[in-house]
Amino acid sequence: MTAIKGYLLQEKELSKRNQSFYLAKREADGQEVYLKVIENQEYDSAAIAVLRREYEISKNLDHPGIVQALDFVEFHGGIALVMKRFDGVSLQKLLSEKRMAFRDFLIISINLCDALGYLHSKSIIHKDIKPSNILINPKDLNIKLIDFGIASLIPQEDITPSNTTVLEGTLAYISPE
């Protein structure tokens, strides 16, 4: 298991592509956090840039529907994005386990629209809204948007297409956001 100074890793939640997700406890104050970790960073500079961008965009966002980035940590052999813990499951997992009641669908939709409205008011476009990037607490239906790695800051970016052969986001979920 990876060792990251200042954090006690409790369990590995998930691994995908070049990233691992850990539940951890911050030693300074005992707060439970999630760590999004890229190990062997010398092999994947593009993934590091995406994770650093995710931190830079999400660190100043203060909304109950958006996961809070707390820190960006470099350690021997890798880097990690530290995020506030949220009790929830992805919308993708929730939908695969059971049918959703119409009332629950409306509550989740309203919460998601509120979070997206906040992002847009900050001139941020997420660009990868999909069921796996929406966490839901099944008890109270609160949501958290995650994964800001390809998000855009509108006033700071040139939005003219530069390379039409490269697709950002997930094709099945690309919207006119």
C-alpha cells in the first residue's frame, strides 16, 4: 500500500486506469478524506496535469453539491489530490442496483441543476457530467459533483476548436453544457 506523509490510508476504494482511490485519515486533525492517487508519476505527465488542473479548479469552490478539494500532495513515487469525504455512491451504481422513484429523480435533478448553476456562475464548465461523476447520498439524496480534470474556466481559455480529433469527456454523455 502507498505511504503518504500526513495521512493514514485506511482502505483502497477503487482503482481505474492510472489512478487509485483511498479512504484515509488526515493525521493533523483526524478528518476522514479521500485521496485520488497517481503513482509512478514519471510515466504519465498528462495524468498529473489533469489531476493538478482538477485541484486548481475545485479548490476554491464552496457549494454543498460539489466535492471540496483540500490539498494537492506530492510524495515519493506519486501525487495525490485530497478531497473531503462524502458518504455516497455514484449515480451509475445507484441506478444499476434499483429503480429510482420519480420523486427521488426530481430531488436529485434539482440538486444537480443547483450545483451546475453554481459552477456556471463561476464561469466553469465541467465537461464530463455523467452518472459515475455524480455521487449521491442514498439517505438524503444530496449530491456531489466530482472529477474536474477536463473542466474549463471560460474567461481564461480559448474556446475555439484546436484539435478536432481529440475528444474530451465521455461521448455518451457529451452535452451542450
